[in-house]
Amino acid sequence: MKAIQFKVNVPKYLITKTLSPRFKTITTSPLSCISLREVPIPTPIDENWVRVRTLKSGICGTDMSILNGKTSFSMQPYSSKSFVLGHEIVGEVVEKSTSVKNVREGDRVVIEWPHTCVTRGVKKQCPNCRRGQSNLCMNLTDGHLSPSVGIGFSYETGGGWGEYFIAHKSQIYKVPDQFSLEEAVLVEPFAVALHAVLRRYPPNGAKVLVLGAGTIGLLTIAALKMLPIRCKIYATAKYGFQEELAKEMGAHVVINPGKQDLYDVIAKESRGRLFKPSVGKRVIEGGVQRVYDTIATPDTIDDALRLTQPGGTVVTVGSAADAKGIDITPVWFREVDVIGSYAFSVENFRGRRKKTFDFAIELMKRNKRIPLHKLITHQFKLSQWKEAIRTAQLRGSSKAVKVVFSFD
């Protein structure tokens, strides 16, 4: 089958890391670690695995970080030597055993991609998997799979940037009949955003800031809007098309940091005061209760800490890596909590315990008025992979939000 495969090659990875900020085309050149190849169709590992034909698969910010060499080498122990990318997937079940009861051949499905003790065949499950926090599995190098975090990063399973992949029955969710393929492929990133919001749910009446208006930022706004809470949502957007979408998703105030003073806006809205130290950025006495940082660069994390009121929380949703130059004074001086959010899990919300995917699908079914499908701005065939990746890279000029490979 045809697939876009990543092969770990440290010299190539370092070349890409060094040159990609100036030369975007290096990401799809022979100097990069990826290429479109003919690879074997993945084979189900045992009777608990199914084979799925890919219908659509998104290009995620995490994928782009890998391609641009921005991920930390601390993730290397959890990476296969080669793998087919793609973890935002909607597909069709084409092969299963009688042991798999939750789906039938021909069903459209979405995939909860992280590997767990169950998918790895580890008999003694780790404490996190036993609690339902399978996104925090402690056995990512054990069992009958090679080291990897999940589908789209795993040698054995394949991924959504290929024509077929395999998934464990515990990772598969049937797509509701009323969902289009465009809505279905957004279930995974919406679950990521929903989990981030529920990691530190804002109180009623809170002022909340979402940094970034890419796919996850926009879906974080949508999650805040769909949940039963009254809060004022502020968001930052670099481009005009992002600003329009942020408002459609439910943001009350959208700030363009290139044209407006973010610190000034947040200070005024929170009735706070701005102070300018002799050296460094300004400080706000005031701020918002929650910041969801969907960009997670050193600059945005530093801003998030300064824009959060005493006792508030910063949730890092973006894939932060080697973040130098962050002033953590607010962490101890104002007891600002900083927590991470990774993938999805089991949510405990107002007395209900539910897997994030189930909760995400439920919210999407109930809130059709929020036009999530508008976030899919570009679709490409797999043979157009170079154009697709460049479109995702040059989102300012291409006006891209979610770029998708379409196999249907």
C-alpha cells in the first residue's frame, strides 16, 4: 500500500530542525525523514485487532512538530524506528474476527490512538491504565508492540497517512450515522481540546483566555462553549480568517497580538493594573482565571503565566518541548498552577464518569449549530502529500486550519 513513512535518521532530523525555520520545503525534500513509500499492509496482531481502511486523516500540529524537528529527544525512547504518520483518523472496518463485538465490517469508525497496557498485551496493567488514565500508560516500551505512543507513531499498526492500518478493539468508536466524514475526522482533535478544558474546568463567571486559533485553539473555544458553563472567552488569533472562525466557535473577544496589545486588553478586561519592571516583560496585577495555551512556545508560556491571576491555572495544550527563557516567578509568587494536557482519558464531570471520546461525540451531536466542519479548510489526495504539508506549514498565506488527506 502507499503511505507516508517517517524513518528515524538523527542527521536528517537535525538538518531539518536547523533549516526548517528558514526553508520550509526542506520538510518534504530528500533531506527530511519522510517520504511516500510502498509499505506492507498491516496485519492484525491477534483476534482483538481489526484492519481499517482509511477514509480521511488530518495533519496535526504534533505531526508538523515531528516533521519540522521541533520535538524533544526525550520522546525518542517511545518511538518506533519507522512508522506511518497520522492519528486523526476516520476509517472503515474491512477485517475483524468474531471476538470483536463492538463494530461490524463496513462500519465507519474513529480511533483513540494511544497505546495502553491492553493494546500491548501487558497482563499486569500499570496503575494509570487500571484507573482509566490510559493516556498516561507506564508500559510504552513493553508487550508485543515496539516502543511507541500509539497508532500513527507505531511500526506495527500503521497510521492514517496510509491506505490501511490496524487498531485494537478497545481503540475503536463507531461514527454516528448523522456525522459527515468531515465531522468524524474532527472527533479526535475535539477530544484533545475537551480533555484540556476538563483538566481544570473554569468556575462560573470566569474569564478564560485561549492562546492560539489553530485547530486545537478553535476546538478549545468550541468545547468551552458547548459545556454547561457561563464564562467569558478571550482568544488570540494571528490572522483574520482565524479571528472569524474563533467568533463562530464562540469566542467573545478575539485579540490580534500583532495589532493589539494583549497585556493591555487583558488588564482592562480583568480590571487589573499593568506594571513595567526595569528589565523584562510587563506584569499584570489581575488577569484571567484560566489560560489554555494551545501554542506552547517559550513566549506563549511566559505570557500565559503573566496573564493569569493569583491562584489561577495555565493548561499547556500545545506540545511544549525544550522551553527556555520562561520566568516562573508567578508559579511561586502568585501560586499559579501549570498543568499539562495530553490526548484524552476518562473524564469525571458533575458526577458522571465517561471516556473523553464518548463525551466528545455526545457534545458534537448536541451542538450541531457550532460549525466545526468549517475548520477543515483543505483536503488532498495522498499523492499530493508535499502540497498538503506545505499548505499546513504556510497557514498564513494558505489560510489553512485543518488540512486533511482524503482517501474516500
